[in-house]
Amino acid sequence: MTRTDEEVAGLVLAAGGGRRLGGRPKALLEHRGRPLVEHAVGALRAAGCTRVHVVLGARAGAVRERAELSGCVVVENPDWERGMGSSLRAGLESLAGTDARSALVLLVDQPGIGAEAVARVRAAHRDERSLASAAYDGVRGHPVLLGAAHWAGVAAAATGDRGARAYLKAHEEEITLVECGDVARPHDIDTEADLRHLE
């Protein structure tokens, strides 16, 4: 295990209730025969994250029952209905006091982003001031690497479904963009039409 293995923690945001999917929690949608949340955890682990925190919300009990999350720190967000921002805050708070110097944030509803893209962004970690993001044809996307020096600022700015967007926009010049368009597809599973992206 290298120093970077311990310093970069994976953080999966998997609390959404799938409002536009008829109330089906995204964490439980199946992709290649397993719940989406397992794919996100697997991508982070395959990319070298030995510590993975998973934020659950909608039907958290069912997710714990159906998904293989052993070895993960599972964080339940009671305010998940307030949007992704509350889950990001809960996840970053759960990492406080650990050895993590950066959080590599992956959304549960992007199955087209695998270990190769995650590993590229993880490699941008230098220290607690690191700020990096995957890019797709130059457009910023996920996953996002947030150094610990940014966590308080990200948490303060994370409201509704905006997550880290406002903070990243305000710190655009500090972000290392890591092109991943050749190895990943950044589509979201938000609507019934998007289900075609699942296998």
C-alpha cells in the first residue's frame, strides 16, 4: 500500500430517490446484473482507493441488504431529499478525522465511468490543496478530486442538487482537468429514457 492509497479516499454519492424514475433509488438500479452502487464502489477500488465511503439515503435499508458493500464505510444521510449537496456534506464530514487528504467523488448514476477514468483523476492528487476533475472533450465532469483544504468551502457552498458546482466554478483556475473522454462515457441515469445506458 502506498501513501497515496491511504491519502485518497473514494466517496460515492448514492442517496438519490430517483424522482424522475418513478421513485426508484438509483443505487438499486441494475447494471450488468448488480446494483449501480456496487459498480461505483468497484471502480474506486480498482482505481486504487482502499478507503471507500458510500452515502445512502432513499431506501438505505434495502440498499444495504441488496448491495455488496463490505469494507465500505456506509453513511446514511437523513436529509437526502434536500439534494446532492446534503449528501456531499455528509460524505466529507465522514472523512474528517481519517488519514484522507483528498476525496475522490463519484456519482452512483454514471455507470459509463469506470476504473480507468477514476484512476486518471486519482493520479492528480498531490496534497490536501489538490483540486482536479475529469473532463470530456474539455468539459468538466465527474469524478472530482477534492483536497481536504477545500472540504469546508465545498460543504459551505453545497446546496440543493448543486453539490460542489458553485465552489468549483469559483476556483476554476485551480482545477487540474484530466481528459477522460477516450475511456469513459459521462451520461447520467436521470430519466426513463436514460435507462438504455444500463446493461
